[in-house]
Amino acid sequence: SQQGEEDPQALSIQEGENATMNCSYKTSINNLQWYRQNSGRGLVHLILIRSNEREKHSGRLRVTLDTSKKSSSLLITASRAADTASYFCATDTEGGGADGLTFGKGTHLIIQP
Amino acid sequence: DTAVSQTPKYLVTQMGNDKSIKCEQNLGHDTMYWYKQDSKKFLKIMFSYNNKELIINETVPNRFSPKSPDKAHLNLHINSLELGDSAVYFCASSQEVNEQFFGPGTRLTVL
């Protein structure tokens, strides 16, 4: 079964508005990470939130984590055209050792100028 | 300086061929990974390699084999390529259980 599912699958908003993406997962985790992928490019790490943290900020990004609901959200404030990309949440499974991240299907975000 | 690099960026080959993709990281990380991203952009872990310990995703065919000549390199060898192997392959590295740094990807097309 797939760990980490984002919603919505696609989101289109006007520049300057806030964008919120959600992620749900199924197993216990060490941490949850958000990545951005521009079209045809590699993934860029945005933010990591550990299982004992509830909220984290980085610039215009705000991430929350609710381990009781096994869910996370990524908020991008004051969106810019350059934020147009696909956003993925990824979980590092508790006790998983060096077995990589489990990614969701991603949210494709389009910022309209 | 590029943190995680992969070569080649594009690879077009015929079914049945054997090919390799190289990956190098200059971050001093102790763990390296290979991921496959399919046409629907779904990313799936294939392998992770840490201190000579290889962890394999059980769904990966044994035609795929990672080789690590040293701590900074994890190359991906693929034998008897099939049409379904067409995808973008990403190498990544991390230091323990932390953020992962991804390479730019290798787009493999099998004809």
C-alpha cells in the first residue's frame, strides 16, 4: 500500500494567494519531509519535520504534523510564479533504517500571474 | 559544486541491452539511494546502501544491481533492459536519518 498521499492532486491559484497541500500516511515515522520538483528537474528538499515536532517554519513555508491523524500540511504563503512545481511529501519510516523515503503521488501547483 | 551528480542525463537504448548509470556525491554522506520515477511522476525507492549494507526493495527485479566502488559512488547496472524500465532514475544521498539530496535524474528510454 502507498505511504504518503497528497491532496489535492492539482492546485491552481493566483499569485499572492496562499497554497495549502495535505499529506496522509499510514505507518509510524521518524520524520516527514517535503520536496519540490520543477518540470524535468530533480527534487529539492524544502523542509523536514520530526515525529516529535508539530510545526516548523522556513521562510514562506509552514509545515504541520499531526502524528495522531498521520497527516501533514504544507502552506506556502504569498505565492509567486516561481513556486509553480510539483510538491511531494515523503516519510522516513520508524525502524526502517537505511531503506529510503516513501513518497506520495504529489500535488501539482500552478501559480497564475 | 554539484552535490549529487549523475551521468548520463539521457539514455536511449534497445530492449535486451545492458546499461549503467553512474552517481557520485561529494557531501561525505554515509547513505546513498536509487529511486525510480514513472511516467505518472510516482517515485519509488529501489535501493539504499549504507556502510556496505545494501537494502533492496523487494519489488525491484534482480536485473537491477547497484555497485558501490567507494563511499562516494553508487552506480546502477541494469541487465536485459525491458520496455517497462523506461523512467527517470534518481540517485540521492543523506547523512543518517536526515534530508536527502537528489541528483538531476537520468531519463532512460528503452525502445
